[in-house]
Amino acid sequence: MEFLIVLAATILACFALRNPVKRWPVLFYVLAVALVMLFICGAYVPLPRPLWSLLLVLVQKCMLSLALFVVVMYLGVFARESKVGTWLRPIRAELSIVAWILSLGHMTMYLVSYAPRLLAGRIDGNVLAALVLALVLFALLLVLGVTSFNVVKKRMKTGTWKRVQLLAYPFFGLVYVHLLLMLLPSALRGGEAAQTSIVVYSVVFGAYAVLRVVRAVRDRRAGLKNEAQVPA
């Protein structure tokens, strides 16, 4: 499964590049923009087949961006004092911005390519639902991405910023729904690749949902315990 390979490589890269990402975040933002621009150019100018095949997986299929979002969201499952939390939480915002840039490139290309078919009414109900959902995701992505930059965060009230960032949860859930809408037609026709993808995505998103609820319950219990220990 391509996504599992991309996810594994992304996790390793996040651990290995943690210090460079923290020290030179703009460099990684520029690299993300360059990757998107290279993909857009490849749609009009022939590129070497191995390079184009890689771009199709990483950008067109949005697997690199999705893998980064998975890392960012799963970080919320780990305690702040855990080894994973201590190492990767300091670059959570930077990883989100890189994923944001890559997602914008993916969404822009798809929306542009589907626009003529949409205007001509040549899109079936399933794809139309996926496109409508993609527009919702695009709006959420813009809000979450812009507010991830420190320059914006510093100008917002802490409470407001935290409420805005809560949109990450419906965004992540809707990404799963979007994937299902795109994959189900092929899966129902017996497509093994689509069926495998649905299973993999269901495990990744389902496991996150369970672990996040467990984490929230533990945090709540810890908070109540601390309140009980405070002298009256």
C-alpha cells in the first residue's frame, strides 16, 4: 500500500529532520512550494517518468500531505512529557504548514481540472459530493493554515486561537469521508486497490479516534484529580 510506505517514510523524516525543521522552517516551506510548482509544471511539460510517478503519489494523490497531517494529529494522543511528545511537539505547527502548502497544491489542481466538467453537468452524484466536501475542506484548510503561522497566532487572543484550532478535528474527520467518497465506487466494483486503501485509511483514522478519546478521558481524570488535591 503506497500510503503506508509514504507514512512510514514521513514519520522517519519527521524524527530525523526535527532540528532542521525547527531551526529553518522557512526552508521547508519553500521546498514544499517548489514541490507543488514542479508538480504543476509537470502537468504541462514532460518530466522524467520516475520523477513524475513520485509527484503523482506525493502531491496529486496528496499522500505526503495526508501523512504529515496524520503525524500532527497523532501527536495529540501522546502526553507532552512523553519522548515522542517532547521531540516532535515543538515542530507541530511547522509540519502543519508544510502539509497545508502541499494540500493547497493538490486541491487547486483538482478543482481546476473538475471545473469544466462541473459547469457542463458531467459529474455524477458521488464525485459531486466529494467536490462539495473538498470545497468545505479547502475553507477549513485556509483557516487552519493561516492561523498556524506565528505572526498570525501572536495577533490573536489565546482563547480565540485555541477555538479556531479545534477545527482540526472536523477537518481530519471530513478528510476520511472525502477519501471514502472517492474510493467507494471503485471498491464496490471489486477494485482491490480501492478496497485495500479503504481498510488502511479506516484503521489509521479509526485508531486515531479511539486513542484521542482515551487521551481526553485520561486528561479529564487527571484534571479532576488535581482539583481534588488543591486545599480548600
